[in-house]
Amino acid sequence: LLKHLRVKHPSTYKEAESQREAEMELYLELKAKSGRPIPRTGIRGRRPKSLVQTETVAVVKTEETILNSTNNCVPFVKKLYGTEKVKQIIMKALLKMITVDLQPPSIVNGKGFCDFVHSLDPRFELPAKKIIMKSLLP
């Protein structure tokens, strides 16, 4: 697509390149200020021209909000995950996924699925296929 722009529409290509360079400078500036990479959206990090100015303010505010709010909510999250209620919610969601998506109960034996669930919540232990079949599913 870029080659097509460069060959068939040189003026549009030059405009797109200058916009991309300006965005890259802004990205590097924000990255230097925050000390962390700033998430970029779009194909290869490009954004439509109309969104460039409005989104930069939102990115900076989001970064500040995340940095300020992370410390406040950590104790609450740790406390919440220790409860039995959260485990019940996860179990209900697992059973709903099995029934709605018509997945076999043996999905809990798959290594990929186990790794996926562990990455979401390392403290949650998946039930065995037998337990799902005999006691959890009606």
C-alpha cells in the first residue's frame, strides 16, 4: 500500500510520511517523559490524521491515571482474589464456556488451556474432567 501511494499518489505519500515522522517524534517524547513505552494503535502504529491531536492528550492522561491509581487498588485486589466467591465466579464462567460454546469437558486437560487459565489467575486450580462431568454439570 505504501508503494502504491509513493508511485501513484506522491503528494499523499509525502503528507503521510511527514505525519508519521511527527507521530514518531511525539511518541519518543512521551516515552522519554514516562520512562515506559506508550501503546500505539493502528497498522504499524499509524493513526488517522484526525485522531492524532485528540488521542495524544488521552494517552498522557491515561498514563498518569494508571501510575497514580495502581498503588491504591493493589491491596483490594489481593484481598478480593483470596475469597471463595471469586473462585465460584471463575468456575461458573468455565462451565458456561463449556456449555455455551459446546466445548468438551476434556478442555481442562489441555496444556494450552491450562497455561491460559494460569496466566489469567495463577491461584485458580482447574477441576478435573471427572469432577466436571459427575458433579458440576447437571
